[in-house]
Amino acid sequence: MSQRPFDVIVIGAGAMGSAALYELARRGRRVLGFEQFTPVHDRGSSHGRTRIIRKAYYEHPDYVPLLKRAYSRWYDLEVASGKHLLTECPCLSIGLPDSATILGVRASADEHGLEVDSLDAREIAKRYPQFRIDEPYVGELERGAGILAVEDCVRTHLSEAVRLGATLHGEETVVSWEVRGQQVAVRTDRAFYLAHKLVIAAGPWSARMLHEIGRPLRVMRQVMFWFGTADDRRFRRDRFPIFLVETPDRSFYGTPITDTMGLKVAEHYGAPELLTPEEVDRVVAASDLTHPGEFVRTWLHDATGPVRDSKVCTYTTTPDRHFLIDVHPDHSRVCFAAGFSGHGFKFASVVGEILADLADEGRTALPIGRFRLRDFPPDSGPV
């Protein structure tokens, strides 16, 4: 056990935990972070070279103010570290005119005054001839989107946190935590530790750390693929956008080619929900390629080359696919961020700030009303 309590302990050092460690260390807090694997690993949700960041958020307009702050905090991290983390690139959202994606992008853009270009199928094909697209599909093009270098973002948050005085314990697993009067005791597979406050940002392991809150958190296995093309230059980010495509049956996303690995394409959702991350099969099977492969053949010209790489990623989902960020309902010394449902990484820079606020003051001025604890329908188990 440490000789004196830390100000804050952070469980998890992935996207949100690393950002919280950085923000707390930046504020001068004596902070300790735990990561059960080697830091910057591929077992959770914060790997795979790239993540998309965008402001015209089809998921709900309430996300947009946080996104504006997230951009600012990513740029601040670049300045503090000297690392290039966010690369600007347009994002094209495609769907039927009455699809959730198209209506959602327009709603966020209208409410927050964001610039997006509405394109019909012919305009999309003219501007981006790499797409195979016909009416009645339409698109919304957001020029102010970008790509985050996912592992570099986590690594930079951690390295800057340590530079500012944070302590990071990798390959040390938290077994349990409990509130003891004015302190929180954390037991790992190595020792006991005390702190005045606790932040839980455990990703796919959040349900285990937060079982007391009684909210269903499930995990979903997703596979990312990198496809070869007939000419990689045609899919560079100056010629080809980030894309989100909603079809009547499935949704897919992709990023332009930014390195030798090719064009990144993955399905969004569409897989069974599981109870624990241990149930996630980490081996990529031929069957995993069925839907992404069909999408590439149907929607893109000259991108059906061999698969150059693939990675398994784990979503941690809530029933309504919105985040959970709050103070623990039974313990005011504990706060958490969980259930990012496959679209949370871009928010890590601002979620770290929110978690530091909650740990420091028990409240935040940032708008998280939609993401606080809420009731869900009775849990019917995995679907």
C-alpha cells in the first residue's frame, strides 16, 4: 500500500483513461493509472491506426458542443507534445434521403450552424468517381472532419501525463474497489492502493467495475479491414473522403489511404452483443469478410484488391447507443465514463477533461446531460 493516498486513481488507460490521467496531471493532481495490459494495446477499443472525428454528428445534435471542445483539446495536446495527431479530411455521409444518417447530419448542421454540402448521387459520382452510387442515395459532405491517429493519441496522453508527474502501472489488473470513509481503496493483483477519488474508464471491462449501477453494458466484436486497391493514389485523402454509408440493411465506414496498409473499411454494429470481453474471438475468420467485402465490391471501383490487414475491435454498448458519463449514484468520490458504443474515441480529449472535473468538483460545466445515468428498458440479455 502506498505511504499516502493519491489524489485520484484512474482504472483503465485506453482512450478515456489516458485522457483523464493527462488532464488530472496537468492540473497538478497526484494521480495513479492502472492498465491491465501493456499500455497502448489492441485488446479493447483504442487501436487500428485511425479514428474518424466529425462535427455534423448524425447520432444527435447534443454531441456537437462536446465535439467542438474535443477538437480544441486535441489541438492543445498537439501543441503540448509536439506530435501530429489530427489530420483534416472531408467526411461524406451517404444514405437514402430519409435515413437516420442523412437526417441526423442535417439536424446537427442546422441546429449548430455547421457547413455541409448536400449532394445527390450524380454529384457524388462526379466529385468522387471512386464510388459506385445511384439514385435515390444522397450525401452530406462535411469539410471540417478529420482522422485521429488512434494509438498515437493514447500514447501521447499517457506520455504527457507521466511527464507531468502521473504514475502509470501497466500489466497490473484491478480486482476490486471500495469506498472507505473519506478514501477509496483499490485492490489489484499486486497490492492495495488508496486515493481520495476514483475514476473508472475501463472500456469493455466497465460492466465488471460498475456492476453496482445496474445499467446494462454489453460488448460487440467488430472487425476492421484494410483493402488493397488498383491504384492507392486514387484513394489518398486529397482525392477521397472519409465515408459513412447507411444502406437499408447495414452501415459501413471507411477512411482514405494514409499509409501502406490500404483502404480501411469496417461494418458499424450488426454483430451479436456479448456479456464479457472474454467472449470476443480475437482471431479474424474468413466469414468476417463477408459483409465488408460485399460492400467494397458493390460500392467502390478498383478497391477489391487483397486484404492487407485486419484487426478485431470491441465496442462497449448501451441500449440507446449513447454514452454514460456521471458520478457514481452511491459514491460521490467515484466517477466513470463507459458505453461509448463504437463512436466515442473522437471525444476522448474532452471526456478526460469532464472526468477530471467530476473527480475534482463532482460536477462539470461541459454539457453532459444526455449522457448521465438514465433508466433503460428491462434487460432482456444479449441480442
